[in-house]
Amino acid sequence: MNEKFSTAEAMVVRDGKIIATGTNEDILKEFESDVMEDAKGKTIFPGFIDAHAHFVGYGFSLQRVNLVGTGSWEEVLSRCSEFAKGLPAGQWLTGRGWDQNDWAVEEFPTNEKLNELFPDRPVLITRIDGHAAIANQKALDIAGVKPGDKLTGGEIEVKNGKLTGILVDNAVDLVSAEIPASSDQQGKEALMLAQKNCFATGLTGVHDCGLDYDAVEKIQKLQESGDLKMRMYVMLSDNKKNFEWAFTKGKIRTQRLTVCGFKVYADGALGSRGACLLQPYSDKPDWSGFLLSAPEHFDSVANIIYQKGWQMCTHAIGDSGNRTILKIYAKYLKGKNDLRWRIEHSQVVNENDFKLFGENSIIPSVQPTHGTSDMYWAGDRLGAERVKGAYAYQRLLKENNWMPLGTDFPVEDISPFKTFFAAVVRQDAKGFPAGGYQMENALTREQTIRGMTIWAAKAAFEEKQKGSLEKGKFADFIILDTDLMNCPNAAILKTKVIATYVNGERLYKQ
């Protein structure tokens, strides 16, 4: 992944860093070692870096009911009932992953059945994107949520004067705030399991988008003890206590942890119609979504982050959400710069706004599997013309000529190979649609691999330490059974990781 995108036959690692690359002949002539690895002609890449994930949240999700892939509300209820059998009486039942767009009836459920099944157990189960959830009456009572309650940047659904249990965006926090905190042991187990799964898929680094400072402190302790070996770039969540902690403590830069940015939320998700659009939804003509805070809030956050020299990373899905943030960024960045302020997702962009990315060096941080997950219904939400500016990765890439890629796991699957397939082929695993989805915005294989390695590192100001196999960089690399640069499309999703190394240490072997 160097400037020339060159390849080498051999690599030398010492004390966790790469000290040379070259031909077999030259390397063996110059160096000796009592540890030799023969990759037997397999492909070696820099370790993949997921530039937008929720590593901590994913770890905890593995301890909760998994609702990904449920084909109906009835299946959701069945999984919840089965999972609850292993819980102590009265303990909260939580989970994530349902998506009404995958059901025969593509509508939000209501909580009557949840109330019947769990009259004495509070339940909060979150939609796949994390921007909507359904709570049973017990949970709503604990949180004190009542019909008619109003809040900024959120919706509490009411039908016929009764709560349905559906909570959108900021309304979810009303209930989730009542869930007891996990123990330190549960937290450690969650992170260890998340790390294990990441190494098995070839991930050696992640950008965790939106954590509180206490989670960062726990990550530091686990890294210092040697338990957590995953390299992490953490964005702190947008709240007062995190700003106070960050500006008192200063930026963190260790070999395995970087903290120098903040995660801000402009709007919600397209799937739950919380994304803020310039014009109403094509399938809901009286609704345009909403911003999660007033524009003045985003401006004040941008002002202090700019003054302090930190990085601003803002979730923006709808074209109105993106325009709002792009203009606020432009107000402070004032043209070309190297502050690397990011817009996470950059999902629906108005034709007139693409240029703002390039003019102000604003970095779109995108997740290719969102495009292939949403393609079945995105046109219904946006209409035939507006959807052309959605998931427009090639167009976004041309603005700055580099762009980090991620998955947003656990919203999407953790697999980097699904990222690669979605970016290059733009189809689902069954080959739909024939010829690919809006292929004018497909990425090349080289662009995609760069986005998963060196450009992801650059998005965290870490391109001098990781992201490519070059002298002086960390020896973070993976051995694959498939050459992603030359294999048939059909082989991409079948790719297996043979081994994963971080700092020259093998942490996964098939």
C-alpha cells in the first residue's frame, strides 16, 4: 500500500516493526533469523483497519439477544423469549438487529405482544441501525415515558392515544439511560470477544465512533495489562463531560490507542426515516426527518473543536443533514487544510454539495455495505433522481483523492470482505442486482484496499505508523488464502484469513 502500490516477496520484522521488504534473494542474503515464516505464495496485506465501527458496542451486543436476520416480528418475539430463559427474574432484556424493511409487512411493530410476554421484565430491543428501538410497557414505566411527551431530535410514537413502544433517535436514550451499567468483568469479556472476532476477520485496527471517557479509561487499562491488543482510534461522544475530560487530559497517542476527535450526530438513519432530507420522503410525502440538535449546537461544537485543534467527525445521512454540517465545517475550515474533519456516512448528498468536500478538505468516511443493504428500498425513500446522489463513493472519492472505508459493525456485518465486495461489485451475495447497483460509483480494487488500510490510517492521522507494509511501520499484517486483487468476483466473499499479526505477534491462526 505504498505510493506505487508495489508488491514484494519477503519482509523482515524486528521488535514489532518492519525493517525491510524486498525480493527473497536480497532479504535472505542480508538478514538472518531463527524465526522464519513461509507464506507458501499466499497473499499478504497490511492488517485491515475498519474506519467506522462500534467495537465496544459490538462486544456488548454479543452478550445480548441477536435479532439480525429476523424475517418477521414473530421471529423477533421468539428469539427474545428463548434468550430470556437464561436471564435472572426482572433483569433487563436487551438486543439489537431487527429491521422492519426485511419483513413482509414493512412497518414498525407495536409492543402489545412484548407486554404480554414480559409483564415484569423491562425490554428494549434496538433496530439494526441503532436509531430506533421498541420498548415494552415495563421499560417505558421505569423511564417515565408518557403519551404526548416531546423532545428535540427524537420521536415517541403514539397511536390512538397509546404508546406503541417505538422510540426514534434521541427518544431511545430516555429508556436506555435506565439500563444498569455492566460490571467491569462483563466489559472485559465483551471486549475480549470483540477482539477475537476482529482478528479472525483480518482486522488489526478499528475506529470506535462515539465513546464516553470512562470507556476510554477502561480500554487503556486493558491495553496496558496486555489483554487488549487491538489498535484503536476512539472518537469521544459529543457531551459536556467528554469535552471537559478531553481538554483537561489532552490528546492520547500510544502505540495502540489514539484519541483526538469527537463524534457528533447530525441526523438519524434512512431506514427509520430519521435522516434529515431537503425535500420530503418519496414514500412519506408529509415527512422530511429531522436534525438531532439545532444547527447552533453543531456550530458551537465546531467552534470549540477548531479552537482546540481536535478532529470533528459527524454522522450525517440525509442531504439536509450533510448540507448543514458541510456548511458549518466550511465556516471554520475556510478552504484547503489538513485537519481531516470527517463526515461519517456522507450517505445522501445533494448535487450542489459534493464540491464542498473538496473545497474544504472534508473527508467522507463511508461504509460500502450500507449501499448494498439499503439498495432494495433506498429508491422508495428518495425517489429516482435523488437516489443518484446516495452511496456515491466514486464521486466522493474524487473530491480529495482518498477516502477511508468501514462497516459500521454491528449495524452491518464485521467482515472486511463484504466491504470489499460491496465497494467493487455492488451486489448482494446472491448476485442482485445483475450488473451491480449504480455502478458509476463502484470503487476499483486498488481504491478499496487503500480505503481499508492506508487511507483508514490516514483518517486517524496514523499513516506514518500503520496502513502499509513499509520500513519503520508497525508489523500489522494478514495472510489470506485469496488474492483479492486478481481473484474472480465470486471468490471475494469466500476469502479466509490464514493468520493475523499485530506488532509482529501472531494473534490468529486458521
